[in-house]
Amino acid sequence: MRNIKLILEYDGTRYQGWQQPGKKDPSGTISGRLTGTLCRMTGEEIELFCAARTEPGVHASCQTVSFKTASRIPVPEIRRELNQYLPQDIAVLQAEEVPERFHASLNLLSQTYTYRIHTGAVMDVFRRKYMFHVPRPLDISAMEAAASQLVGTHDFRCLSSGRTKKSCEKELLSAEIVSPAEEELRIVLEASSFLHQMPRLIAGTLLDVGTGVRGAACIPAILSSREPASRPAPPAGLCLTQTRYEGTALKSP
């Protein structure tokens, strides 16, 4: 069996996320579209493994996927055919054969989500599907103070919408507020893994801090369950932008 690794980018606007838990992947999910195309290409039942199970409406510019196949289709041909038959809002950037033990999920060291915010008075219509519009300047210092308190290992149960009896302890490796251009702000979060809606709930809380709805001191209260998190930020502004493995970090601009 050959082990194939793919690097994907996709516009998640019209999809129900990477996959729907507990259901066979329909065409309304990213994995459903990819699996269906690969099965037709190879004549096999294909099982996909991914770096991050992005949620409905969330984008990815650097999703890593792996699957095994007995097909002898050359790797460049796999990439070419996938890009030919997949919808235009899903693209295979790279394809390569990797060692048998590589697993896109189990070998992942960290994943990075970026939440993009436009702070101009009028939203740029050409970026409206990929940014959240806040038509006024945000208090970056307050957002940075709040974000710094999230870094480290915490029980993030209150910053997740998932219902589970399992441990919700996660390590947030970094949380940065950056401004790459005028009237644009980004919340960049890196963790070994995230809970359900955790990036959006963090972004929504930091946005409330930035607009003065909450103070930076709300973070310890949220982590200790004395206060609820803010509402999750809309999914359109969120994008999976990095997947990091031993010896390499795959990152989009």
C-alpha cells in the first residue's frame, strides 16, 4: 500500500465542515467531496485522515490529508485529476508519497488558526466572505493582554461548545494579535489541538475585549467557569493556516 499526503486549500463557505460527526460523508462536506473523487479515481474505498476537522463555514489554506491506496496512479496524476474533478472551491496544492507510518492526524504537532477582521468603516466586498467586519478601531493592547492569559495549559471547557465527559485540557502554544495592513487585524492561535468551536469562541471573546464590551480580566473568570465566554465569532473570518509536523511546518501567507 502506498501512503499519499495532500496539502489542500478550500473555501468553506458552502460546506458543512470537514465532515459531519457520526455520519457518512455526504457531498456537503469537504471530506465527502474528496473521498468521492478519490474512490472514483482508484476504484477503492478510501479512508482520509486530516490535520484539523474544520467546522461549517470555516476555510483552510493549509490542510494536510493522508490516505493509503493500492493504486499505482502516479502522484502528479493524482494531483492533476483531483484538481480537474473537485469543485473549484477545493484545490490540491501538493501531493507526495510519504513513509507508511505518516498519519496526518496522529503525527501532527500543532495547528494554527487565523481569524481575520476588517476594521474599516466600509467592508471590502471582495473579502467579505473571508473576514469579519468591525467598523471601528479595536483596543489592541487590551486584546493582547487578554490573549496572553490564554497561553499555556488550561481546562478550556468554557471555551468550547462540545459536550464531553473527557478532559478539556489543552495547551495553547501562542495567541497573537497582529495587524498586517491598515484596517486589518488578525487573531493567530496555535495549539496542539483545539476543542469544538474553541478558536471561534476565543476570537469572539477577544473581539468583545477589543470593543470594550468586556475587560481583559474576564479571561481568568472564564477559564475558572465563573463567567461564560462570549458568543463565537462568525465562521467566515476563520481559516486554518498552518499544520506543523516533525521537521516541517506547512504554512500559508
